[in-house]
Amino acid sequence: MRTQVGILGAGPAGLLLSHLLARAGIDSVVLEVRSREYVQHRVRAGVLEHPTVELLREVGLADRLDREGMPHEGVSLRFEGVDHRIDFIDLVGRGITVYGQQEVVKDLIAARLAAGGDLRFEVSDVALSGLADAPVISYTGPDGARHELRCDVVAGCDGFHGISRAAYRPEVFDREYPYAWLGILAKAAPTRHELAYASHDNGFALYSMRSPEITRLYLQVPPDTDVADWPDSRIWDELGTRLAADGFTLNEGPVLEKGVTGMRSFVAEPMRHGRLFLAGDAAHIVPPTGAKGMNLAIADVRVLAEALTAWFAGGGETGLDAYSDTCLRRVWRAEHFSWWMTSMLHNSPDGDPFTRRLQLSQLRYTVASRAAATSLAENYTGLPHGGGC
Ligand code: RFL
Ligand code: PHB
């Protein structure tokens, strides 16, 4: 078997890459270890930056997003019991859209299958060889038979726990945080239209949503938290305490999903090894406080698709040679923003009062100074693809 681009992973990065390549007339095969059902229902990100939405529109993937996505014109920072709105439209003239990552994945899978795309789910024992000049991906199909896929290029879009990053020895920058997020999805109508990031003496909380019927909520918890210690009533009590602000009410409802997610910052450099190109979580992780992970994955594959299109058209290696550096500039900007939001909003486990006072000072400055609020708005809504920084 042969294809031009062998893609590992059917997350947002791998699926969008396959779609962008197909638009340029380039063949690809997407290999995924999980089932289609599983990847379509994995609850993850919810915030699409403005440049992400523009790209999805440009490449014909936004019909349902434009119908069901929820455009937001700002977010709130909530501290000392007061809600402070950051008005994105006023500050930077663009907003964000709340639309679940699994919806993006469903739309991408539907579009690829409708166009005759080759997606192979439930593969196992994936291995890479020949990465210097003639890559081969070997894997076991769902039928138990072993296969070899020869390709010109491999795109490692297989997430943080995938195999592609292990095919070489990138330099790694890694930081774990001394806290995690306990996230719930609740069948409860949101009581407010926009997200609220709350800093409270008990710890961080985040108010988000997925639809007019579903609320998505997070609490800062210790990294070793066992969800069994958090019955629903304890979660609602704690959310009520941390999110409290004048006039705010919290709608409670049945908890549909509950999970603990660790927080880390991670970058692998470079994002290329011979004919292997990493994209998305395979190359970098941000803590979720800046809502950047899926957006970075999408920005990476846009750069990769453009470079591959030029290369396959005989335009030389320039784009491919620049791929890693181009992506890493945006990645490090997002790493900084995500680290900054995380450090400003989460309580240090030792309760250090010096740190707490610095955080409150930074929060007050961010909401009081137009310059500081603009910086948050510019980063949160997404810097233009290919622009500066
Ligand atoms: P994915 O989505 O992890 O997809 C990788 C796929 O590769 C498969 N795989 C393999 N396939 C083939 N061969 C192998 N050997 C393989 N090993 C693994 C996996 O099964 C999987 O299907 O990576 P991708 O495409 O790079 O996308 C990245 C995003 O998923 C991630 O950055 C975001 O979910 C992060 N994130 C958020 N990002 C945002 O932009 N906005 C948000 O609001 C946001 N909130 C979040 C988040 C992540 C969270 N969790 C659970 C980590 C909130 C949370 C709680
Ligand atoms: C979400 O809705 O899941 C969400 C929103 C904002 C974040 C992280 C997650 O920063």
C-alpha cells in the first residue's frame, strides 16, 4: 500500500490535515488506534479562537459550526466576589466561538468520508521506519492482519501519548503544575452567556458551557484527586462557593460526565525529524486555562499543509524546512499565555500569602487597565495565523 502522506491520529490535527491535503489534490491515509465512536465522543476542548473559525469557514467545514456554535464577545475574570467582564469586541474587534472539540471531530470525519477519504480506525501496534527518506508505517488492522503503508511523508498527529515523538530525540521542555482540574458536564441550562474564570481562596473554578442545555464546569483540585471523593453534592457546593458573585446563580442538574485532568506545559523541539512532521499535542501541551490546545493543533496543520502542497508541486523544501520554526513561534506564545493565565488564577498548594497578593494585584490590573485587558483579549481570541510574534 502507498499514499503520499501517512497520518497518525484522527484528532483535530490529523483529520484537518487530511482535509486540507485533499483540497490540494494530495492523498493521505489516517490511522487511528481508537474507534470512530470513541473519538467522536471524547469530551475535551470547547473554545475556538477567531482564526480557527475563519480557517474552518474558508475550507468548507463550518456549516454546523455556524448554526450551532455559540459566538462569545467576551469572558469574565471573577475574584473577591466581583465579576469583571473583558469585552473582546471593544478591545480587539473579534471574539471566540464555543463549540465542542468532539463536534469539530464529527464534522471532520463526516467531511472526509463524504469525499471518499481513507480513515482506518482501531489499528494497533503502529511502528515507523525509513524516516530519513522512505517512510513506512506498519500496523495491525482490526482484522488482526499486519500491514505496511509506504508514504512520502509521515504526519505524527497522534497526541501526547502517541508513538511518533519517540521516533527521535527532540529537546524537551516540560513543566508539571501542582494541581489538576476536576471537570464535569451537567445537564443544566447555563445561567450566563459567557465563560467566567474565577480565582477564590479555595482555588480556581471555571464556568463554561456546550449548548443552551449543557453546562461545563471545572474546579482546581490536587493532582492525586480520586473522583470518588467528589460526589456531585460536594462539587456543586464548591462551585457555588468559588463562583459566587453578586447576582450570579448556578443551575444544578444531573452530572453526565466527570473526570480529572492533570496540567502541564510541554514542548518538543524541533517538530521535524527527516520525513516525519509532528503536529498538535504530539509536539506540545499547554495547561487548559488559556483554551489553546486544539487551536494550536489546527494552526500547525495549516502550516504543514501549505508546506507539503508546495513540496509536492515541485516547489522545493523551503516550506518544510521552515515548518518547525514557524510553528514553534506560535506555540511558545501560547505556552506563555497559558502559563500566565494558569499562574494568575490557581492557588499554590502551600497557600503562600505573597503569591496570593501578587495574583490579586495582577487580576485587578488586568481588569482595570485597558492595555492589560487588551493583551489578554488579543491572546485569548487568537493572534492572526502567520502574523508576528
Ligand atoms: P488528539 O486530539 O489527542 O488526537 C490524537 C489522536 O491520535 C490517536 N493515537 C494514535 N493514532 C495512531 N497511532 C498511534 N500510535 C496513536 N496513538 C494515539 C489518539 O487516539 C487520538 O485520537 O491530538 P490533536 O489532534 O493534536 O488535538 C489536540 C487537542 O485534542 C487538545 O490540544 C485539546 O483537547 C486541549 N484542550 C483545549 N484546547 C482548546 O483549544 N480549547 C479548550 O478549551 C481546551 N480545553 C483541552 C481542554 C483538553 C482537555 N483535556 C481533557 C486534556 C480541556 C480539557 C479538560
Ligand atoms: C471548556 O469549555 O471545556 C473550556 C473552556 C475554556 C478553557 C478550558 C476548557 O480555558
